[in-house]
Amino acid sequence: MGHLLDALSHQNMSLRLLLLSTAFAVIIDQSYGASSPSASPIGKWTVSDENGTCITFQAMLSFKLSYTRTGDQDLSPPVTINVPVGAHADNSTCNTVFPGDPDIKVQILRLSFWGTWWCEFHFTKDKNKLGAPGLQQYFNLFQVIIYADYVANRTLFPNSNATSKEYYQTVNPSNGDGALAQILFAAPQHTFVCPSKQDFLVVQNPDGVAYLLMSNVKVQAFATTSDWMTSEICPQDQTPDDPIPVVAGALIAVLIAVTLIGYLIYRCRLPPETLHKTNPNSHFEEVAFDNQIDVLDDETSSETDSHPRLRNHPNGKH
């Protein structure tokens, strides 16, 4: 009976260890896969025309803005502005022209929020100096414009010496001044995907500094559908040699292997009778029966050895 209780107890312990291993694997997978750097919600916006959806933009967006203040020669500390998911994509376009030498075709996502605030994201795929080197015909983000209405948010921008400001990077297609184009780009009929948090300098000059903060980004432009296409992962998230999942997987495998090996060793040390009681359908039934016969034979032999007279008289007669 004691062996039976020990076997059942060990089986329960093995089951608990296996469940613990599984839970450990799930926790590691969730913690590693959760790449979201912020608790802010993710917004998704689209721009369409008669040909379909040309821009689909999904991201957690925010800006850091520094501004000039009355009576202070230094710029203010940066103020963080989170773009709400309810921002409207009004006044966006799938087909406009950016003046320059040469002119280029542009698609614009314009997000309006807080009544008077807005920001624009300008995309192109024309062959020109705005494209990333060697990536002509790729769509790319080459300019961001932020319109800040200081008057509408005096609590965020106290003592500003201007009522409003447009933050933007001056871009000239003829001289290739398009630094953003080398950050966000993807091949035609592909979706740019970048879960990691990134900070991009929009503009930096004596009267203001602006940074664009993005995470959990999925963008496609010059498309005809809102369905996500083949993903093109940004360089920041291309980590095939990341050791974290490898180490985590190895630890889980070792934990499961140790549990199983320990259980098998313990099971092999149990008498066949106990194994038969815990699993009546196992092949140990015959072994247990044979062992019982051997035990009975040993007991009979012992009784015979303890009665010499019976040994001398096979029929048990004197």
C-alpha cells in the first residue's frame, strides 16, 4: 500500500512540474512577444480614392515639442503630445504633387485632432533624390509636418511667445534633403512593419525642436487595398540571432527533460506489483503475477525447510 501511495504521489508531482513548465513557457512567450513600449492605444487610419485605399497607417504616435518662451532665450523643455486614436484623416489625399525640380507625386495622410491641431505624413515612390540610396521605386516617408496651436493649449505651452507654429523639415528634391526617407520605406506591394519604439528628429532650429515618436508601426502607401500585404521588417527589429528566445527555450526543454527523467527513474525502481496497481492495463501485470507465484513458492519452500520430517516423507506419512 505504501508503494502505491508513493507512486500516485510522484505521478501527481510530475504532472504539477509539467504544468509548471508549460506555464513558464507561456509567460516567457508573452513577456518576450509583448514589444509594446507604451500603454497608449494604437491608432489606425486609411486614405482612399476611387482606385481603393492608397494609405493604411497603424501606429502609436506622439510628438515631443520644444518652443520659444516670452522673456527666455532658451527653448522650453520638451512637451509630449500623444496623437489620439480618434484623430480624423480628413484632407488626406492619394494624389498630389510636391513642387520641386523635378516635381514628384505624393500621397499625404493628414491627422486632425484637438480641433485645430494636425500633422501630416508625406509619402512618395518617385525616382528622385528623396528616396533612400539604392531604393528607388520603394515608397518612403520623406516629410512630417506638425501644426501646434499653442493658444488652444495654454496649460501645455505657458508663456509661449507665438500663438502657433508649424514644425517641419525643409525638403528639396533637387538636393536630396530627405533624411526620413532612409528610415521608413518598403518595397512596392509590401507593408512596413516596426514594433520597436523609435524617435525621429523632425526639425531642430533656434525657434523650436520637434521629435516624432512611433511604435507598433504598420504602414503601406501607394496601395489599392487596406488589407495588410507582405511584411517588410524594419532593421531595428530584424534580430534573428536574439539570444532571449533561444535561452528561454533551452531552459524550458531542460526543465521538462529533468522532470521526465526523474519520473522514469523513480518508476523503474518501483516493484511491478505497485506499477500494476497504478496502471492495471500495463504489461507489468504478468510480471506481478509471476512475482506473486515466486513469493508463494518461496513461502512453501520455507515451510518445507522448517519441517524436516516432511522432507523425508514425500507423502507426509510417518
